[in-house]
Amino acid sequence: MEFATIKGFKDILPHDTALWQELEFSARRILNVFGFQEIRTPLLERTELFSRGIGQETDIVSKEMYTLQDSKGRGLTLRPEATASVVRAYIQHSLYNDNAIQKLFTIGPMFRHERPQKGRFRQFHQINAEFFGDPGPKSDTDLIVMAMSILDAIGLDGLTLHLNSLGCPDCRPGFRETLSTFLERKTDLLCEDCQRRSKTNPLRVFDCKVEGCHQAMVNAPSVIQFLCTDCRNHFEGVQDFLRVLDIDFVLDPQLVRGLDYYTRTAFEIQTDRLGAQNAVAGGGRYDGLVRLLGGPDHPAIGFALGAERVVSLMEEDRVKEAKRPDLFVAALGEKAEKICFKWVTELRRSGFTAEMEYGSKGLKAQMKRAGRLGAAKVLIVGEDELAANKGILRNMDTKGQETVALEDPIAELGKVLQGDER
């Protein structure tokens, strides 16, 4: 039997991980600059956490969750998104007692049983940020700026910020009723899923990628027309702060989020390079979720950045280069092998990438391996070189060779390798 990855799951191979590490490093740096602290929640949570928090009628809960039962018949689910888990931790550990404002982030895998396609997997990775405790438009803007700063830090361009307001429980019912009436007249144009959504969760029809549904919604009513005074003032405040920061945005009345807990501000950062799955980051305000899950009535806003989609854009922009060892040490003879093994270990402790052969092989075989690894330089040391306290240093790019003194090998080699870095 030959084993392979499960459909919708993907190995991240060594030649790809450099981009993942760059993204995660840049994200952590920006998140820390904005005052966010990391939290790590379990991959497995009670199913009720998601069905209550995300919404029973969302596609995620109704069709996409990976759910199992434990020995006591309790439903357990692999997290399909991070916000509900972070809110659960925020409530369970009373984090609000430490500080009225809490800024938290998490990086890790999520799981949804969706149809795999470009930029979408059944195990996917997100960088999530959650901002608790402030109800005003300044925190909305702060979060948007932070998401854009992460993407800017890794050199992505050609991105567009889309902005909308989803209203609140006071003003959304009127919009929902008007939208439902509109959708009744469009039933024949909608896909099977959207015909169901039009009755259970009509806002989700805006988010459908089927072209017929997209066309059917061209003249749909806008939620902005139904905003109450407080929601309108909040939305205008977000726009004002973005203008103060000279950040361009597109007002997008058809922008919605796929989770029921969102209120007021919704945003996406989109690209035209990924086809239908064009959002690389998105989020919004969820002022009622903490209370819904049993906590105090604290406002919050958050976003998620899709790592797979961002990495795919990074791959398009860059030439893949494997990490080259700074030095390969070719040791000839038993005595040289032992001494060189010590040198390689000490070089690594000094922060250099050093490699050597693990078996006893001739010079030709060792040079071949150094070439396959892409080593910048090779130090050749045999018993004659040890006796003379000298080694032969070969530049693998120019093919030139020179003799280097080895009275103090780590210091001498360190000077050579540091010179390469300069």
C-alpha cells in the first residue's frame, strides 16, 4: 500500500519553508510593534463553541467542520477558525482583568472540509489578530493598518483594501428583510446553495463565487442604506482615520464575511492574482461575540491572514533559493574526520552553517556532496594539512583555491566566513 497526503492537505517541503518562515517572522515583528501578544489555543474544541459562535446556518458549521465524538458522546471539532477559540480563552482565563485592552494573536492551522482549489486547502494556516476592549473606529483602523503593514513588510504589492459596514442588531434586521424580498425575485438565477442561503442566511449570497449568483446581486440593496446613526458615525470614523493615514480604500457594499458574529466594520485586502479566491486577509468587528459565549459585554475586532495564499504570491515574486551552507569540510582520514567534526560543531555554535560527510568517503565523493548542497566554500583537510596546520579552501563559485592557516581554526575560518557575509 502506498501512502499519500489526504485530499485537501499539503506537505510544506523544505524548499518552501523559507517563505513561510519569512512571513511568520515579519508578522510576529509587526504584531509585536503594535502591542499584540501571542496566544496558543488547542486545535480541538467543543463543537458547541463553533456552532454557537460562528452560527448554525453558516456553511462552515453546516457543511465544513471536521467533527467527532469522544468516549462520552460529546462533540469535538477541529477548529475551523481561530476567533471563537481565542474568545473562549479570553473568557475562561478572565484576561480582561489584566488589562481593559487586550491585543492577542495566534498563528497555526485551521480545518474545513471545503472543495480544494487554488489558495484553498482543507488544512490551511492563518495569522489571526484579535483586539478586545475598544468600541471605537480608531481600533478598527489600527487593525487594518497592521494587516497591511504585514503584507507590506514581505514586499507584496498590487493589493486593494475593500471596506463595508454590516450594521448592528438594531439596524441589520431591516436590511435583512429587504434583501430577502429582493432574493425572492432572483431565485431562478441562484445556485442551489444560495437558494438555501436566501432563506437561512441571506447576507451569505453576496459572498458566493458562482458567476450567476454574482450577476444576480449586482443591483441588490446595500446595507449602508440601512445603518443606524451610531453605525453610520462609526463607519465614517473608520474612513476618516484611513484618510488621515493616506490609506486608499474601496467602499464595497457587497462585501460580507462568512461568519454570523460580525457587526459593523468588515474589510478585506484583495489581490487580482489569485482568481476567485482573491482575499489574502480579512476581518471585522464582532462586538457581541464575547457576551454570546458567556463573557462580559466587551467589544472586539479581528482579522485573519491566509498564509497559503500569501506564500503563493511570494513564490511568484521570488526565485527559490535553497539555503547554502557557509562551509563544507572535506576530511580525509580517520584523524582528520574527528578533528574536523569538532571544528564543524564549533562553527555551528558560532552561528555558521557548516556541513561535512557523515561516512568515510574519498575527496571526489565529498566534493560532489558539497556541490549538491550548494556549499559556498569547501575546506579540504587531510593528515598532511593537519601536520602543517594548514588547509586548502576552495571557492565553489570561482573554483579558485587558497591555503589558510589553521593554528586557531575557528578564529581563522570565522574571519573568512564573516568576510563572505560582508
